[in-house]
Amino acid sequence: QVQLVESGGGLVQPGGSLRFSCTSVLTAFRLYTLAWYRQVPGKQRELAALINKTESTMYADSVMGRFTISRDNGKKAIYLPMNNLKPEDTAVYYCDLQTPWSDFWGQGTQVTVSA
């Protein structure tokens, strides 16, 4: 079973910053696309940011310029620094590892942006 363990998140004021990390034990980590999704209660999970094995990245319009996804294949980790956070960024965030046969998910971590 592939495990993805998230850390980071929490409560922050508007305009503040947080940083997520997610680590894996998967041997072929470097071969796979990695992503961060987020979900608000009652809504579908949505893609926030994605990075593929060649380190090309893609962002949702709503986070462009504020979030930066990166990966460290040696540490089998992905990162998501989030700056200038807004109340609408409040959600549960999940890291995602995409293999040809399945997606694997982190446990989910709450981010709350509130004054």
C-alpha cells in the first residue's frame, strides 16, 4: 500500500502564508505525476496544482501566482507553499500521486483562512 503523509496546513489570517509537505515511500516516485487537490464541504474535489515527472507544472486560475508546487525526488516529497491566502482558499487539501493503475491520496489537511 502506498502511503502519502501530509504535513502543514492550519489556521491563518487573510494575506498570510502556509506550506504543505507530502512524503511517499513509493520506490518509483520520480516517474509519477503529483498534485494537490482541495475540497470544500458539499463540493467536488478540485485541482489546485500539478507537477509531472519532467517538472512541468499546472495551476488552477484561482491559485496562480500565489501557490507554487515543487518536488524533491530524492526525498520522495512534494511541496506547496501558499502565499497571500484568501478566505476562499479554506478547504481540506489532499496530495495525490498518479500512477497508471491508480491514484493514491494523502490523509487530507484542513486549511482555514479567517480573520
